[in-house]
Amino acid sequence: MVLPLESVPNVSEGRDGAVVAALGEAFGRRARLLDVHSDADHHRSVFTLVGDEGALVDSLLEGIARARDLVDLRRHDGAHPRIGAVDVVPLVPLRPVDMDRAEEAALLVAQRVGDDLGLPVFLYGEVGGGRGPAFFRRGGPDELARRLADLPLLAIILIVAWQWLPLATLILLTALQSLDEEQREAAEMDGAGALSRFFYLVLPHMSRAITVVILIQTIFLLSVFAEILVTTNGGPGIQTTNITYLIYAQALLQFDVGGASAGGIVAVILANIVAFFLIRLIGKNLER
């Protein structure tokens, strides 16, 4: 016998009866709405739904879309910690053997909320590596926004740095090994300290190699795309979107070929400007 699944979405609204009623209507349109509990102090309402996987997923999507339109967290002052208009959407099996069905339904809800509604989704519990809601609620919406803005960009920086660091290290190490030992020994005999030798002997000697590294890395940084596509998709928002990914998004996601073409021309112009000045800088170093 196949039993229905249960879901208990928690919405950050517990004081406006009209909004709670509208949310209950949306949640109960396709699944069966068993109960609605609202708490004014916590400014929170808990809806209890049951239904088969298809009906429950569709019902949750309708309720989440309605909450997105009606709930404004900027004016929320309830006692209960929260990070979203729909804070948590647990899906619960009525018997342990149906846990796999509940997990599949939860992942489907998450996918459709992201694809159909364009909203961020965070997985917790069995489908989220064991993390609980407290992991995401820590610090509230402002702290979550800060983490979302900083961490993805840091991840892209680390990936690109790890990719190009060996080449840069090889170029700089080769330049360092070509340093005239007699000059270094003469500087030591004259009493020059380590910092003085670095700034007045090593750094000028390596200036050409440093310029070459900057030239190569700058040109290639303008073409970073795969790292962004497979890790962040340019998000959250536009925090990790560069001009290359913007061209891709305009052309293939928004079908704005004209805007993408203009972006491509801008990218080529920027690359040539950077290359022009860096090559001139290399030329001056070679003339010395």
C-alpha cells in the first residue's frame, strides 16, 4: 500500500489573517491541507499538507510562489529566527520505508523552486549533508546575504589561482635563478640587509618576468568561463559574473544576440587595451 507523504512548510507570516488564508488556499489547492497554526509572537504560520508526490510538489510550489508575493521580510520582526518568506519546507514520510520517496520529492521541490520560480534553495537534513536549519539561519538574512556574496567569489578566485599559479611560479623562479650571484655577494659585502637586497637588487631584476606574468594572467582572466559555469552560474545575483559569462548569458539564456555581440566587442577592446600597455611596459624594460 502506497501512503501519502506529509509536508510542513513554515511561512514567516503569523499576524495578517488575510495573508495566512491566501497562503492556506494556495497550499491546499492540489494537496490536502490538514492544519494551519499561526503564532503572532513568532510571526510564523505552519501548514500541514498530505498528498502523493506529484500533488504535494505542485501544491508546495503554488504556496511558495504565493508567499514570495505576499511576505516582505524587510518588515518582519518575529521572535523566531528565519531566512526566507518560506523558511523551511520539510517533507516527511509517514513510515520509515518511504524515506527515499520523501527525499526524491524534496529534491524535486528544490529543483522546481529554483527553475520555475527563480528562488534560491538551501538543502538541509537528509538531503543536505546532515546540516540543520540553524546553519543557514545563523546571523539572519543579512549574514546569509554576506556569506552568499563572499564565498562564491572566493571559490572562483581559488580555482583560477590554483590553475595558473604553477605557470607564474615557473616564470618567476626561472627569472630568480638568473640573478647574478656576484652582484648579490657584492651587496652582502657592502653590508646591504635582506630587505635592501630584495628591493634594490632582486625586484628590479625580476621586473620583466613580473610584467610578463601580469600580461599573460590578465589576458586569460578576461576569458575565465568554465570555472564560473560549473560552480556558481554567475551567482548569487551577479556576484561572480564576468564579461565572458555575461556574453554567454545574454546570447544563450536570454537570446539577446545583439547585446551579447556588443559585449564581445567590448571584451576584445579591453583585452587589446590591456595588452597594449603591458607590451609597452615590457618594451621599456627590454631597452634598459
